[in-house]
Amino acid sequence: MGRRKTSKVDKSPYKLRQRKLADGRVSLFIDRTVNGTHEYEFLKLYLLPETSEKVRRENARTLRKVEEIILEKGEAFIHEKAESAKGQDKSGILLCEFIDILISHYKERGMNSYRGLVTARKSFEDFRPGCRLFDIDKKFCVDYRDWLLSYRSQRTGRILAKKTAFSYFWQLADILSNAMYMGYIRCNPWKLLDTSDKMTEPPTTRGFLTLEEVAILEATPYKHENIRRAFLFCCFCGLRISDMLNLRWQNISKSGDNVMLSFIMKKTAKPVSVPLTSKAIGYLPERGGAPSDSPVFADLPSQAIIGKHLKNWAKQSGICKNIHFHMSRHTYGTMLMTAGVDLYTASKMLGHSDVRATQVYAKIIDKKKTEAMDLLDRVL
């Protein structure tokens, strides 16, 4: 006969205790430990002195009865505890509902990056509708990656661009990180992913503007002055669009003769403090009486609309490049390299955590030097 499993009882606060009485009997009672104190429940059940086989059998039946009582109480305790924990567990929320909460949270903080979450929400509705936070595990993340790489846009009928799929995939990392920080999940399944499980950013050519092209844009007015100012500001300080949109007047301060830009970089969550060039300062809008926590570049449209206006502005100026906002950061990086700024300093100016990311700009300049030398050879 197999032994009775007592794992649940062992985890319960109920223990069997015995006390010998003056008449030779042994009183059986339950000891329950509650917050370090003991509560006793006397069962009015006794073990008799074993003077015969009949008495031994009777004592055995009494012990089994007490064990069943303790087992029943233990299971009831564990069930009650589980139900209580379940009531407090927030991981049962629908993934899309949590994203809505996150979107509201971002909006309240004036973070325009909530727009990326709106797009992510739609992709999850298509991928796995009705998914809840507790459904997300390592397999879910890997399946989502594979789905994105083969998903055809309902609007265009084409497979998602690798850059778009990469962006959607890493939105999941941001969502899960926030879910854990806000107490909706206890462990982050994203941490279980190996490097091979994650989608890598596709190689891209880093388009940038030459100094002459920047000068042309500076000389070309545009109907949306706030977009024009924001782009040129970033050409001379290297901010990503997400950081520019989150920039507040309190992030700009004066230190001696320098105007300093200090903020938490959204991509790396690391503090960055860099001096602003006089060119960048010149493209800051007038603050007026705006409070310190108000956006520096206010009333900007969505990133998609900004991108459309940049293309119109470039076309109007006669620049034949596929201009986009991040090109301003690449332009700043190449400016630093052209000016002879060393890699380490340039990496700090750009807020890179690894100097290898800055080396890309050095390679661009080296390529341009090689092209110039080849051109000179042909001329000579």
C-alpha cells in the first residue's frame, strides 16, 4: 500500500499534537501556527493504553481520523490562500487591456511614444486575440517573432519590412518590462530569451545630410516652423525623435558659459548630459511663460505626419534624398567625426553606451574620404 502524500499538509499551518493525561490516555489536538502564535483545537479524541490487539486497532482508526481532519483543514487552507492570491494576481488581464493602461499612462506623462503602443496593440489583436498577460511565456515571444517575419499587411498585402517587424517585436520587450515594473507580472518572460531567440536589427545604410544640405534646409522656410526647428535642432545636438518629443524645459540649464541638455535617454534609460552648440540653441523655440515641465517643442503632430512634412520640405528645398527624422542624428554623428572629435567623446555626445555604435560614423567618413581620393585620382 502506497504512502499517503503529505506535501500539502506539510505546507499547512496545522500540526498534530499529543498530551498524556493522568488516567493514562493520550489526548489528541491540533496546533495551528498563526503569525508566530499558536491556536489549539482539542478534538476530544484519545489514544488508549494498548493492552490488547483490539485497542491497537482502535487507536489506529483514531489516528487515521485525526490525519484526515488535518489533511482536510490543510487543503482548505491552501485553497483559501490560492484563491486569495488569485484575487490579488493582476496577470489575468487581457494583453490589449494592459496596453491601453500603458497608453493612458504615457499620455498622462506627455510621452508621444504611446503611438508605438497603439500600433503594437493592433499587431497583437491580429497575432493572438484574447491573449492575457499570464499567457505570455518564452514560446509566445518566439512565436510572435516568427509571425512578424511572415505576416502580410492587410492594407498592402506585402510582408512587413524587416525594420518594421523588428520595431514591433521590441515593443513587446517594453510592454513586458512595464508589466513587471507595475506589478502585473512577477517575472519577465523576455529575460528567458537567448540572443538567438531575439530579432536582430536589419543592417541599414545610415543616410545623413552634408553641411551644404543642412545649410540649404536652414535657408528654406517651411509652413510648419515647429517641425523645421525641431529637425534642425536635432541636426546640431543628435537627439532621437523620441527624446526630442519628451524634452522639457527643465532638461535645459545653464552651467557657466555652457547651456547643458540633461535627460534620461529613452532607448537606454541612462542619464545623458551634453553641452548644446550655439546652432542648436538658436533653433530652440521661445519659452515665454511656459512652466518647466512643459514640452520644449509643443504642438507637434505624430511621427508619421512629421516624416511626411520632412519629405515635402526637402523636396521644396531641392534636396533629392529620402529624408527622415533620424537622419538628423546621423548628420550630427558625421559632423562630429568630420570635425575630428575622438570616438570616445563622440560616443558620450551621442549617448552611446558602446563605442562600437559610434564607429559607424567614423566608417562613413572614411568611406567619403576614399571616394574623394578616387575622384581626385580620376581628375588628375
